[in-house]
Amino acid sequence: MLSGIILAGGDSLRMGGENKSLLILEKEALILRQIRIMRELCSEVIIVTNTPKLFLRLVDTSVRIITDYIPGKGPLSGMHAGLTLSRNQSAWVVGCDMPFLSPAAAELMLRKKKRGLDAIIPWLQGVMHPLHAIYDRDCAGHIWTLLKHQDTELSSLRKGLLWQEAVESEFQSDGIDCSFVTTIKTRDDYFLAQQHLEKTKVRSG
């Protein structure tokens, strides 16, 4: 069993303050698209946000909406809250600005997560992608230690975790497009994401 955790915080400064989770892709709010996709693999979906009222009327009651224990500490704080309250031992953690979530990629990483490993993290073209990764629920304790020491960098996760990378060749051998790590940070990114979906639709049609 797998929990899906969506980190829906941040100020979206590069988007002029527009909430990225509410951007429309193929006539669907991005966060609703993410929930729908994550449900293909996850027995529960959790949204971690410090603006819960924004989502209460948007998502159905089966989606759990929680807030950070320590507000204002970025995605690590959201991860800590989500993992602490998750019902399953393993969780698929993503950012709310990721339009191309891949259940196939998450499933591959979940299979790779052997007993004793804390996390499986995509490592694509020499870059670590801490989001769209699989984490053990017990990672919450390590994250809490980082936060207590005022360390809020996502990259700090690898310091104390027993983790393995998942690289391009592993995904590609299963026919998985590595665009799943794409994020929308700016209006240009949003436009490119829309273009990518249109091209994908044309190829599949």
C-alpha cells in the first residue's frame, strides 16, 4: 500500500503569486489532475498546505488535507507532516507544480525500495530530484532533526538517509518518459506544459 503526498505550499513568487495548484491543464485544475493520477497507485492522497480552506470545496472528502507542524519552513516541513500522518509505510511525495506525474515511475521506485532503505530518489542527468520520490514513513524523524537545526534544504535529505537513486536507464527500459520531474515555476513553464500535453495528445491520437 502506498500513500500519495502533495506538497501544496509556497508563495509562487515567479508566477506573480498565482496558486500553481489551481492552474488549468486540459480543463482540469492541476491539483485535481494530480489526485486523479495518484489514485491509480495510492490508497490515500494527502494534501499538505497552510491554506486548507482553498482546497476544502475543491477536492472530495476522501482526500486528507493537513497543515505543517512547523509553518514557513518550506517543502521539508510539508514532507514531515505528510509522512508523520500517512497511513502507509511508503509514500510517493510530489510538489503541487508537477504536471506530468507518472504512476509507472512511482511503481518502479516502490519495487526498488527494499527493506531497510529510507528512500528511492530520481537521479536524472546528474541531478537529484527529491520530489516525485518514494520515502519511508520513518523519514519523518530525520526531517524533524533537520528542521530543528534550521536546515530546510531539500538536498539535505540525502545526508542522513539510506537511499538509492533511480536513473534514466531504469525508467527508459520500462518505457517511462522522464518528463515526470518537470515543474511549473513560471508562466513560460506553464505554456510549455500545455504544449507538451497537446503534442502528447496528437501522438496518441
